[in-house]
Amino acid sequence: MAKMGEVFDTVGTHGQVIVLTCSPGRYDGVANAHRIDLHG
């Protein structure tokens, strides 16, 4: 997952990346991530 975070960091500098997940903690390594909690 650390490598995936690096990919999102790189791609995110040039565009938007949207990830829907039920395990948001897996993406804690993504720098400057904007997270929106949709559970309700």
C-alpha cells in the first residue's frame, strides 16, 4: 500500500484521484489527501 500511496501522490499532482473504500486507513500514506466520510 505504501507504493500505491506514492502513485496517488504523483498522479494527484496532475489530476484528481477518487478512491471509494471501506478501509480508509490503508491510504494514510497519501500526502495531502482530502477525505470525505460518506457513512451515515
